[in-house]
Amino acid sequence: MFNLIPGVSHSYNSNSNLQAVLMWSYAQTNNLKAKAIDVYKFMLERNNLPNKFTYPFVLKACAGIGDLNLGKSVHGSVVKFGFGDEVNVQNTLVHMYCCCRGGEGGVEFARKVFDEMSKSDSVSWSAMIGGYVRVGRSSDAISLFREMQIKGVCPDEITMVSVLSACTGLGALELGKWVESYVEKESVQKNMVAYTVGGTYGLQHQDENAAGMSSSFCSHVSAFFSL
């Protein structure tokens, strides 16, 4: 394992917090996510107990790898070490399962985690709605968004991007217009939503005012950032 982390001192290799930083670094990369899993396994082998900061990074790496069995294994460790009720960990579990390959199987695991959360936030709802959109279950995404409204949870721009994508998937132009009005009314951040609104109307080719609608959003945009 010391070859895995060349030039790093023994004290670094025996510190859970510093190892979490290393896992985070690997998890951000495109082609070294498996290294984050290696660091996690090494940490357990050295009897360095994980903490609540460990698992969001490990699960992010699992999401990038997309291996459902790996994700389920790490989920088992989450429960074993007592972090199953941490909201940040649960949110990352939902996201991880939604990203795993294997069709809708991962999304069903995600929904189980979501439904069992004692306290969810906008991140939780956004992750689950986005998961449905990812596998083409646009109707479920819209239904969950409506449930989110009933529960009184305020959506953010990530939620609205997923909802607008669901509208595109359903060809629901009128619903897309309603979402646009909702974004304006609730003052949802528009930096991500602007591009998606243009896509929703533009892809449908049904509204001659599409460019104008998109432009009205873009006037509020100072920068774009990726999901």
C-alpha cells in the first residue's frame, strides 16, 4: 500500500482524516477513482476506523466506477460502522446507486435508501429525481417532484434541471412552461436552469418563442457550472 501512496509518511497513512482527503482527491479524477477504493480498503486493513467524512468520498468514487456490487459492499460497511443515519452519507448513497450500471436495479436501491431516510433535504430529493431521469423514468421524476412540493421542501437549481429534463423526456411542453414560471416565482438560481430551459423548448420544436424564453433566463446568468 505504501507504493500506492508514494512519498507519503507513515503518519499520513495512519490518519483517517488525511486519508479521507486523499480519497476525496482520487474521487474527483476521471480515471483514478479506483484508487480511492484502494485507500479505503487499506485504511480498514490498518484498523483505522472511518468517520462520517470518509463515506461520501468513497461513495462518490463508487458512483464514478458504476459497479453496483461494489456500491452495495460499501453500503454494508456504512451500516456496520454506524453511519447509516448520517444525512450526507445517505444522500451520497442515493446518488451512488442512481449512477450504478445494471439498468433500474440501482435506482430501486436508491429509492429504498431515500424512503428510509428519517430526515431528507433538497439534496436528497434532487438526487432521487435525477436518478429517475437518468434511467428514463421521467414520469416518476415528475411525480416525486410534486411530492417534494407537497412536503414543503424547496427545490434548488439542480432539482429544476432534472425536472426540466424529465419534461423533455415526456415531450411535456406545457409542463415545461409551468416549471419556467415556478423558477421565476420562487427565485430559484438560474445559472444551471437557463441552458436546460432552452433545451426543453428547443428540442420540442413546438414553440416559436423558445429562443426568447431561453434568452430571458440567460440574462440572469453570470456563469455556467457543470453537474
